[in-house]
Amino acid sequence: MMPHADYLSRNPPTTNQVHNIEKPRNWAQIAQSADEETIGLIEKLRDGNLDPRQYVCQNDILYYRYTPVVRDVAVERSQPNREALREMCRTRANELLKRNQERQDAYVNRDRRPPRVYKINDLVFVIKFSQSTGKLDPGMRGPYKVTKVLPSNRYELKLLSGGYGKTTQAAAEYMVPWRGEWCPDTCAAFFASEYEQ
């Protein structure tokens, strides 16, 4: 141990004078303390005669808020109001998502047509790709008879032959109207009407 430190710890100095060390002021404090207009604004702000949404005084420095509307929403009593800021961000994100969704819907649905409407007792084919047997099989099964109209463009169908009363459901997008059997008479009538035109 050092002898002078030991001496000072046993015999503290007997000075009653405590020196007050002032923190040096920065350039903004010096400049604003010399400006009479700034001093007047600080006094008005402390008296409540100046809008606190536009001006704030911290450490004897007067600050001007450049964005008073956003700052007022985001800061309340000098504490960050995170809920208001988060709500503003969520609202903006929802607007952008909605606009993007509308743009994508318009792009996807530009060539889309409404599905065909069928009535009860209409005869239709149903496209069933899962039952196709090869690449040349179109997957159309039927004919089916429409027995019931369901919501959302869906229909309850009954197979005409060999179904034993079994019913199925299909959407209108997978249904094609059945024009009837192609027998020699219908073929001849079709081609005769085509040649007459």
C-alpha cells in the first residue's frame, strides 16, 4: 500500500469548500441564450402561450417540430405512443394489400365468364378427369339428368342409365350440355342443314 494514500484515508483534508463544476454548454445553448427572439419563444412555451405540438424545449434548447401532425400522433407527453404508430402502419398495410388484391383479381378475372346456368331435367355430361383411361379419353361421363339446383353454381345429378338411382354433385364449370345421341338420322339432319346454308 502506498503511504500517501494511507495517510489521506486516515487524515481527510479539512476543507469545507466544495467546488461546483458546471457542465460546459454546447453551441446551440450559447447561440440561443444570446438570441432575444428564442428566449421569448422559450418563455411563451413555458407559460403555455405557444403550441407544444410545434415547439419543444429540452435542456434549455428550443426545437421546432417539422412534422407536427405525425409527431403529435406518435408522441404523447414525450413518451412514444407505440399503439398509435402501430395502428397507422397496420392501416397503411391493409390499404396496400387491398389495392394489390383488387389489381390481381382484375388481372386473373379479365377473361373469365360466368358459368352456364342449368335447369332441372337438363341433360349434361360431367368432366371427370380422375376417371379418364388414357390421353385420348376426354374424361366426360354421362349423360346425367339435373335433379336439384344447389347454391354456388352446383347441381345434384342422376345418371340416366345403369346408375341404380345413385346421385352425384358437380359444379357448373365441369358440366357440358348433352345434345343427344349421334345416330344416322341426326347426323344426316345436321349435315343437311349445314349444306342448305
